[in-house]
Amino acid sequence: MASNMTLITDGASPYCEKARWALERAGVSYVETKHVVVLHMLFTRGLGAGTSCPKLVMGRSSERVVLQESPDILRFADKNIRNEEDRLYPDDPDMQRLVQAWGTEWRFDKQLGPHVRRWSYCYLLFEQCSYDLLTQGAPMLERVFGWILMPVLRRIVYGALYCNKPGAKERSLQVVEAIFKEVDELLADGRPYICGRRFTAADMTFAALGGPMVSPPQYGAWLPGIEDCPTDMALTMESLRMSPAGRHILKIYDTKRHRLREVEEEVMPSRIRTFGFQGLMKSFLDLQK
């Protein structure tokens, strides 16, 4: 099965993290191909519905089926979970609507994810760690091209995410903090999860998309540690970590996600292999700040 199912991802995308987490929870066998951000479009072009990641490609040639967005991949993964208590979308229609409203149709997918990504990249795109973020896990040849093209890739991503708009960072943080506060209020009644007594796609989506704001150790992609982030960014992240919503993300990753060893094995070797030209890269990229 693994050879007939491929998950195409890019960099540290929270949406890609959500997709791989769901597939792993369901025990679905797949091969993940990771690509440098922007360069990933060369590999998703022709698969339909734009060139964004993640995409889950099942089958080959005329029988090929492509799931285009992370909510579609979550739905597919959920159908492969046999134990009802472990399902991401409960059978109860009212619960399903609630999970969808929070997780895949409203606040988290449509608002939290884009604003977390914009806020983070406003700070990090012109930091040296952006090379690791945008190229992690990609084949060596892509990482080399990513190093050469990094000034261009930075500016493409910066513009595509509207980071260049006046006040973009501040407005995105306002949206993120408002959503964290809404989750704070939901959890205030003592419920263990966003939609009640059980873990659902709403919790998975909130944790995956909100994860970069609190940097959980078990995150399924490499993220810079809080201590490595710019001071203003780090202070905000520490504050959100202390909130009920932030603690919820950390708890979910601690109890529902265990990928730290795999991430270290996949990401850190690529960072070590680039160390030989890291000094040259730093000087080259510093010119673009």
C-alpha cells in the first residue's frame, strides 16, 4: 500500500503536520515526499485544485485519486479508524457539525492557520533559521537550490502570505489571540477537549495549526525553539504557552503525538550536512536583511 499512497508536503507547514498526524493515527501506510517551500509547486502542478500542500496521491495513472486539502485527508484517515472512540469525527450529527465548525470549516482551518503562519513568517523569514524551516526534509538537490535561491524564496513567501502589508503582523496576532481566548473560554468548564469529553478533529486541527505559537517538543516538523526566536516573538509565545489554550496544545502533543525521535532523525541530519557551507550561507543571507 505504501508505494501507492504518497503524501506531498512542504517545509514546516502546519497543514501538512495535521495531515500526517491523522494518517498516522489511523495507521494508514504512506510515503511522504517533502519539498522546499515554493519549489513544491513543481511537484504538485497538474494534480488539480492548485499547487498547495498537503496532497495525498492514491493510485497511479488513470486510477489515481488526489485528496487536495488537509480536511479531505482527515476525513479519509477517519474512515480507516475502526474504534469509534478513536474517531476524529463522531457519528453523532450534532457533534459532527460542532467539530466541523471549529476544526475544518471555520475558526481553525480558515482563520487560525493562515494567521499563525503569517505572524510566524513575519518574524522568521529573514532570520537564518528560515533556511531550515523552508527546506527541512527535502532531497539534497532541492536543499542546494533552496540555499542558492533563498533570497528569492523569502520574498516570494513574504509577499504570498501578505506579510508585506502594513500592520500584517499585529493584525494576525490579534486574530490568533482572539481564537486562543475562545478556546480558553471553552475549556473553562473543565472539559478535557474542545468539543467535550473526547479527542476529535477539532483538537487535532487546533494543536497542529496553533502549535507553532507554543512550539511543542513533539511537533511533527522542526521548529525553532522559543529561546532561538526574536525577543518580541518569544515573549508572545511564552505568554500563549501559559494560557489554557496553549497548555491544551502542549497536553495534546504530549498525550496524542509522539514523533520527536523521527523528526530528529529526519531533520537534524540535513542540518548537519549543510553545516559545511553554513558560514557562507549566513553571509549570503545576511545581505538580504
